[in-house]
Amino acid sequence: MEEISFAFFHGKAYHGYAHAKENPELIFYVGQNRYTTKETEDSYLDQTWQKQAKDELGPIVEHFFPDSFHNAVDIY
């Protein structure tokens, strides 16, 4: 983790962003859930799957839509 913040006015919770030691380009959220029990959660899996989807599905989209300037692959 590079920096940790405390949101005093927005739920009184700690939050920040981190990156995996082996993959510094993969940045993900880490913080306390301000709506429930203040348990710590992160978006590591979401960001990992997002990158995998882009790497695997992106070329397929580009193949079928070569003239498309804007395309995106999202996982929800």
C-alpha cells in the first residue's frame, strides 16, 4: 500500500489503494466497508479478472470490430 486515508466525514473508515508485489501495474482498492461491520475488503479479484478479460476478450472484440475506435471489456 502506498497511502492510507481516513474518511472522517464519510463513514469514518480507512481506505487506500495498493498493488500486488509481483504486478505493480495492477492497482486495487483496499478499505473498510463503511456500511456494515467495518471489515476490511479489497477489489484485488475484481481488478485481476478485469485485466484477464481485457487480455483474453479484447483481441476478439477488435477482430470483429476492427474499425471501432472505442471498445471496452468489463466484468460485473
